[in-house]
Amino acid sequence: MKMRSGRTVRDLRRENRSAVLQRLYFDGPLSRFSLGPVTGLSSGSVSNVVSELVAEGLVEEAGSVDSAGGRPRTLLRVSARSGYMIGVDIGETRVRIELFDLALTELARVERPLETDGPRRLDRYDVDVVVRHLREGIPQVLEDAGVAAGRLLGVGIGVPGIVAGTAEDGAVVHGQTIGWDAVPLERLLRESRILPETVPFYIANGARTLGQAEMWFGAGRGAQSAAVVLFGSGVGACVVGEDMGPGRAVEWGHLTVRVRGRRCRCGARGCLEAYAGAEALLERWAEAGGQPPAGADEESALTAMLAAAYPETDEKGDGPEPDATALAVLEETAEYLGAGFSDLINLFQPERILVGGWAGLQLGRRFLDSVTAYATSYALSYPAARVRIDLGTLGPDAVTVGAAILPLADFFERGGRPEAAEPVEPDPAWRTALRERSVQ
């Protein structure tokens, strides 16, 4: 049955269920009485929706609260174990797979290293190797937690590169820096039959999943606009704003910062990533005469570089002299990053710029102060005076958390009904609720 607005009764029921679920998830526990004002629904509609959700096991009682002059009111919350999501980070050194409940509590984890001796480290991203890690790791986390595959709301996967969709193959990954040329990742996973056909895959750029996590649960909550930077072996960013939905990945690392500059791993010259990514940073240290530890992985080598540039001192301030070469390379890198941040400031005028990724977290506040100073000096003064530059707060697991949010947000948008055929984009009210969410 269609209403005058063109919506069907089914659409209205879905919207009502979605409104109740999102308010209980963001602000719960809440009573039925409290749900009316915050959702805009009548008491009768709230009662009907809550009865459905309780009967389906999506909502449960969570104690009671005294009311003014009446009986105590029962509090309600979303049941954390009424559904599960898997988040995957196809990262630079490993594939990380985590299983979460609806409250995003981690229940199980598997990490598989990506090892290679190949040139520019592209061999580690052999498609067959990555798919094998997923084919083995996804069933493993389900088995470890004792969760049936049919109870999954979906699997979210963060990948390096641009993600496009086709009717035939689903999500296709164009990862130029890792040697992936139109890899039909979703089709390959479907053909591996690791999950029932009813369980959807959600594949997105890793910077976008990082941004989604920080906006929901981290340093971006409450902001109307932000640029969330993923700083690892390479660099990328996700931009979030009123007109960008849940966030849009931008190939920020491939802005040209120096004409005819260093060769980037994408093949072009002078990209920001060729100067500011951890891989390039360590190469530049070695080229300048530094001595990265032989045989160490990038994370360990960057730790050694930071220790050389900023050696620990005792209470009197005594200690080894800083490594002048490491310090100079880091300071130059801070300027390149600052120039890159100024582009984000001038182009998007965000309220916040947040830095995440394993390298960003390692570099920390000592490095961020220099980056901020350069960024504000290169940017236009008006937007620069209104932006706050800070570290993300979710740690190294932020990409997997954000990947798991992809099926969770879609599930809530459907009103808690998993059987719809096609993913839907959250409406503006839902996006506003995400940004305004207050985490206790």
C-alpha cells in the first residue's frame, strides 16, 4: 500500500524501527516513555515497534528507573548478542580479522602476516594470498567465538585503493600502489564460499573505514566535518561532511607536492606519499646516511628512527645526543605533511583533522606539533584558525572497527531487518545522529 508521499506502509515501519534502534543504540538505555520525544513517534507506535523488536530479540530490558508519582519505568537497550559483524583490515604488513557483537565488543581475532622479499613490496599483496588469508581467517574467528556464520550481519573489509562497483563482480578494487588492477575482490570471496550467500560483504577504502570509526566512537564524535588521515606505509584520508554521507575516501597521498620529485610507489613523481609515507620516510633516512636496523619490518624500523631522533633522557636531562640525520628527515617530513594538511584545510575547511594509522600513532604528539605549525602556516588563515588537528583515539584497530560498522549501519538503516537485497545509504537524519552520538 502506497501513501500520498510515495512511501509504502512497509517503508514507514522500517523507518520507525530504525528510529527506535538508533536512539537506543546511541542514547540507551531508555524507557518507552523517553523514546517518544527523541524519535518523534506516538506512544502507540513506540509500543508496537518495541514489542516487535523485543519479540525478535533485538531489544532487551536493562533495569528500571523511578518515575514521578508512578510505577518504575522499564529501561530498554539493543541486545549486544542479537547479531555479529566481522571487520577486516587488509593492511600494509598483515591482514587483521576481528569478530564483534552489536556493541562492537571484540570476541575473536586472527592476524596473518603479509611477508615478501619482492621489489617495492608488491608481492605481499598477491591476490590469491590475501583471499586465502580471508578464506581461512573468517571461519577461524567464528569458530573461536562459537558464533554460527548465519548470525553475521555482514563482513566489512578495508582495503588500500579505490573501490568501484559493477553489477557482475560487485566491489572491484583499483589499488595502484599495491599492484591491484581492477581486482574483483567481492566475486572472489563469493566464489570461495566461506559464508552463506545471505551474508553480505561491504568493501571500502581503509581510510574511509578509519574515518567512520573515529566519527562514531573516537576523536571525531560531535564534529560536523572532519578529515581523518590514515598514515602508515603510505598515506590516505577520509573526508566527512554534510554533503559527503558517511565519508568519502580521497587519494590525498597522491597530491603532487614537488614537481619532478621522488618516484612514488604509484608510479608518478612528487606525490605526498613519496615523502611522508613511512616506507618513503625510512628510505629517505637511509639515503641521507642513516642506519635503519637491518632486516626489521617497517614498524620496528620507524620505532628505531624515532628513538634515534628523540633519545630518552634521565631526570637531569642527560642522555645520548639526538641523531641529527634522523631528526632532519623527520622535520622535513613534518613540513611535507603540514603542506598536505594545508591542502585539506583549504579544500574542505574541516572542523578537525585526525591522524590515525600505525605510523601516525607511533609519531605521536611530539611530531604532530611540528606538523600543525607547518599546516597553519601554509593554509589560508580563516579556515586554519578554525581547525583542530589531533590524534585519533581508537588505536591500531580503528580500521577493523570501522569496517565492522559498515554492516552495522546498514542493518540499523533497514530497521534491524537483514533480509533486504541491496545496501542502502543512510539518510541525512541518520548521519546527523552518528555525528552527534555521545559515547559514555
